[in-house]
Amino acid sequence: MDILIICLLIVVIICTVVTAMAVLKIQSDSKKLSELESKITLSSQNSVKTFSDAVTKNQQLIGELQTSRFAQMDNEIKSMRLSMERHLSDMSKGFSDISSLTSGVNDLRKVLSNVKTRGILGEIQLGAILDEILSPEQYSVNVATVPKSKCVVEFAIKIPQDDEFIYLPIDSKFPLDAYSKLQDAYEQNDTTLINETTKSLIRRIRTFAKDIHDKYIEPPYTTDFAIMFLPVEGLYIEAVNNGLVETLQREFKVTLAGPSTMAAILNALLMGFKTIAVEKRSALVWQTLSEVKTEFSRFSAVLEAAQKHILQANDDLDKLIGVRMRGMERKLRDVESITDEI
């Protein structure tokens, strides 16, 4: 019984010691845990402060960047607004110019819709080409190429022939309405309309050619052909593409010419004028040489006669010097001999 009590006491003592040791361990661990918590709290506070400082700094940087970006965007917007205002102003001026140009084109269409006005414009263009290449003495303006005719051609080139000249008639024609309808047909790509307007244009040009032939061509007062001037290059090309150059030359003795070909024809004529002038001057030179040859023959005859006279005079001089001198010397010797005797 005592042993049991002793054992229980020992057990109690051991449990008490173990419990005390456990309590001490727990207290030690609690203290360490408290210290760790303090460290964690301090570290957390430091981290929070650092994070807060970083956030504040980032907010400041973001604010500065936003301010700078907003200022840059504001400048860009102002620049874009000014640029747009300039572009709008330029567009407004452009629209104004287009409006003026449209008005001018409409005015030009109104002017060109008048047949007489179109003729005047073609005549002015043809006159400018003639004036640039030929001299005023080489062509006439508004002249009747056929004697006693009241029909006057716009221009006529004076072609030298012998000591006179004949006329080469040049008349400008401008069937703008038919040509414009053909261009509209090309834009619409309407084959039927293109064929119809092409035939209409050909008829107009053929009518002009016949009119020129009947009014202005009259050999020997004129050349056996005349020139029809088409003041628009595209119109001339249409005539060429439709074979009108050969047709009009064959049927009406009328040669077609556009602005560029007209200049080429005039330059060729100018070279012809220069060739004729050279030929005339060559004939004058040969005539002068012939006259000089005749004069030289006469000079040669006179010179030959003069030479004969000179030779005869030389013979007479030789006789005078020889015979007479010897006779005079004999007389002088006789005088000397008489003097010696005395």
C-alpha cells in the first residue's frame, strides 16, 4: 500500500515536473512567438511604409507623366486644329478656284458653242503659227485667191513662180460640236453612238474640204491643192485615224493639218523658199560671171592690141637706138678726125 502511494506520488511528481517543463516550454515558445510576431509586425509596417512610399512616388510620377502627356496632347491637338484650319482654308480657296474655273469653262463652252467664234479662235491660232515661222511678206491675210471672186480665204502663202508668185490657200475649220459628241460617246463606251458620231464628224470635214476646193483653188492663180487647218490635235488625229487625209487629198485636193503638222509643213515651205532664193542668186552669179567673161574677152583683145603696139614701139626703139645711134657715132668719128687733122 505504501509502495503504491509512493508510486503515485512519484507519478504525480513526474507529471508535475513534466507539466512544469511543458509550461516553461510553452512560455518560452510563446515569448519567441511574441517576439516573432513583433518582428513580423515591424517588418510588415516597414513593408507597408515602403510600399506606400513607392505608391506615392509612382502616383507622383504618373501625375507628372499625365501632366506632360496632357500638355503634349494639348499641343498636338492645337497643332492639328491649326493644320486642319489651314487645310480647310486651302480647300475653301480650292473650291473657290474650282468654282471660278468651272465658271470659266462654262464661259468657254458658251464662247465655243458659237460657230463664228470658233472660227475666229482657229484663225487666231493659225495666224500665230504662220507669224512665228514665216515673214509677213511670204503670206497674205483674207485674200481672194481666185480672180474676180468675192470669196476670201483666211490665209494664203505666196509661192514664188518665175518672177511672180501663186497662192497656196489655207483655211481653218473647227467642228467642235461634232468632235465633242464623239468624245462623249467614247466616255460612254457606246459603240453604236461612237459609229454615228464618227460618221457625222467625217461628213462635216468632207463638207469643209469641198467648200475649200470650190472657193479657193484655181490654178494657175493658185496651187492645185489647199490646206485645211484643224486647231485641235485630237481632232486631227481622229481625221487621220478615219483615213480622211488620203480621201480629201484624192477627192478635193485638200491637205489636212493639225497644229504640229502645220508647223512642219510651213518649215518645209520655208526651206523651199530658201532653195529658190539660192537658185535665183546662183543664176545671178552665173549671169555676172558671163558678163565678166565677155568683158574679159574684150580686155584680152585690147591687151593683145596694146601688146602689139608695145612690141612695135620696141622694134621702133631698137631701130632708133641701133641704126640711128650708129649713124650718129659715124658722124661723131668724122668730126673727131677732122679735128685731129687741124
